[in-house]
Amino acid sequence: MDVKKSKATVALMMMFMMLFLVNFPGCFSAASQQPNNKKSTHLKPHNGFHSSFLFPVTGNVYPLGYYSISLSIGNPPKVFEFDIDTGSDLTWVQCDAPCTGCTKPIDHLYKPQKHILVSCEHPSCGVVHFPESPHCEQPDDQCDFEIDYVDHGSVLGVVVADVFSLRFMNGSLIHLPLTFGCAYDLKNPGPYDPPAAGVLGLSNGKASILSQLRSFDLTRNVLGHCLSGKGGGFLFLGDDLVPSGMSWMPVSANSKHYLSSPAEVFFDGKPTGIKDLKVVFDSGSSYTYFGFQVYEGVLTLVRKGLTKKPLDTVQDKALPICWKGTKPFKSVHDVKNYFSTLTLKFKDTQNIQLELQPEAYLIVTEDGNACFGILNGTEAGLGDLNVIGDISLIGKMVVYDNEKQRIGWISADCNRLPNSLDSNYKEDIQQPYAANFGILEENHPKTQGSSESNVRVRNREL
């Protein structure tokens, strides 16, 4: 079916949803839990895990350049891998409509059906295009979308509504009709081909998957992720895993990105004179980005701190700024003692700061070089915004509370999934990387590493 030439109306998905919930009371049953008192970050459920979803994450900053989860769509369900992106609103997947520029083989593409197309007059289409209005020649035209990324890539497609199979943390399985993008035209993907089938939009925009779940009153509008430096980690939707004792910072209510209070930069505990930074937290960026002047200032301080230390500059295909030692480094731990801590202190907060230890801004490449994981955001098209990417979020549980318009973080062990789960539920989990939670019969699609670093920055409308 060629959806680019089709017109259709949307089925009454909300009615389907209500009928389903009436006939599926098990979704909201509570499960008995045992708290874990061995970890510094306690993942205590406070409402029986009846309203949260937990997903194992795969991927890494280098060499893959992304973190992803797997979700199933359709009936019968088919698994797709999604790049988790708190900087994007609309979730989309590469689809056979047919497709131009798709990077996945045809049997790994989503196949839309005519009856699931969202019409231009449907409220879901208005949400996708907000704050603008969709341009409709006829009310029953299909709802199209286009996303332009700052890395000069773009995605064109049609909005559809199909069933997602999701499992609550107490083990209850639900099938939800959710709105997302069927992407049939990908152009200029930038320095890498998208390794995942699509992007999971997790911003606080109304078109995001989390906002849709909240509209069904199934979960709180809260999400969190814990990314491991060894690869993998976990993502959760809902507030059951939010640890107590977190420090919180307000985020802008006027942006669908997670935009912080203005920040001041400290290096090695000393003020740098760099103030009033606009900072966006974005899991859709592999690396951290500073505007040109901030980037140059921080890089100068880093280089000055390396004076008389046994490191020399070297060219490496992974990143622009790299150093080599007297022998190849095996990990960041071999080189971190040569570098100092970078700290962001946020204005108008009670001593809230984000400490970036050297391992939060360095990678070690396959050639054994240490490379600077903070990049020039002005060159990337970010303007005056600064982006905190995956490299600087590793080893932290980061929580985005959209209901209270705040963000918080705390050091955490991200190498394993939280183990305070219902015993029946745990049977479906293979630590540390679970392929799925018993939702699917298909296996998690395997991703192959690359010898080159995948530099990624996917912020929309920055």
C-alpha cells in the first residue's frame, strides 16, 4: 500500500481502548515487593508497580553511538528497536509504504495498514503539528509529518495509530492504540545510518508516547533512564522507580525540551567566568555540546591542565580532539587522572550541580587514544543552546518529572535492571540485557558495533 497516495479516516481507537480496559482488570493489580537495602540508591516501589513500565536498554556511546529499547507494534506484534530520545517529540519507525532512504531491510520495516491512518482533521494530527496547525486540503486527508534534525537529516512520513503491546512492572500485559509516525522517506542521515528502526520520542510534548500513556490515565508523566558505561542500562515510564532523596531542579515550562535553569561552569572546582548557559538534557545526543565560546573556553582549560603531563595530541577518526599516551589506553580509567572535573552549577536552585568527572566527557577509542567527548555545538547548528548528551549521563539515574516540571539525577548502578520485581515477572528477564518481557515471540534485533564513533544530535526545533 502506498500511503503517500491514500486517504483514510481513523478508527474509533479511544472506544476500543475503554472496552479493552474494562475487560482487562489485571492490568492494575498490585504485586508484593521486597525492598533492596544493599544499594546506595534504593528503588522502592510505593504503589505496587501497578502503573510503571520498565525496559532494558542496549547500546553505548562508543562505538555504537546510541542507546535503544525494543517495542512491539501491531497484531500480531512485531518487534522494533527504538533510539531513546528525550530531545524528540513524535515517535517514528521506518516503514514500508514503500520507503525511500530506509536503512533497514524490508522485512525489518513496519508495514502500515490503510485503516490505521490518522486523518488530517483528527485531534492527534493537531497535537503532532502543535503549535502550528496541519495543512489540510480535505478534512479526511492523511496526516503527514516532517522532522528536520540539526545534523541536516530529515524524516518524512504519515501519522498512524496502531496497537503497542506493553507490560506493567507487576507483569500485567496491555495492548494500547498509540499514535506515532510511519517514516517512508529518510534523507541525509548525517555521519551515520540510523542503526535503530526508529526514534522513541520522550520529550514533554503532547505527541510523545509518555504523554499519550498519561492521557489514558495509565501512568504518571514521569520517565527515567540509567545508562551504563559498560553498555546497556534501563529506561522506565512512570514514577515507581524514582528513588527518595533526589535533588530536583526546575525545567522550563515553555519548552517541550528539558531546558534547565541558567548554569555557571566550574573547572577543577574553580569558577571559569562562564555563566548563564542554557542547558538541554538530551538522551538523543551521543555527546555533550557547548556553544562555540563556551566550547573554546572549556577546551582551553582542559589543555592547560594537561601541561607537563605525558599526553600528546593525535588524530583519530572518532572525534576531533584526541590525545595519546606512552602506550595505548584500555579504558577511561587509565587516563582520567590526567583530567579535572567539570561542574555545572545551576542558578536559582538550592546548590544543585552536575559534576562531570573525566569519564563523563572522555572516550577511549579502538586505537587506544583518549578523545574529548564535548563538541562544538555551534558547528552542529545548535545556536546558543548547550546539550548534555549520553556521555555525561552515564552512571546516573536521570528522572524527568513532567507533572512537576522538574529534573533530577543521582549516582546509581546502571549495569543491571532493578531487582525488586515480582517473582513471576522476573522469569522473563535475562540480566543485564533482557530481550523482552514475555510480550513478544520474536527476539531482540541484534545490532553490530562500528569501528567509528556515531556522533548524534537529534534535537528538534532548537
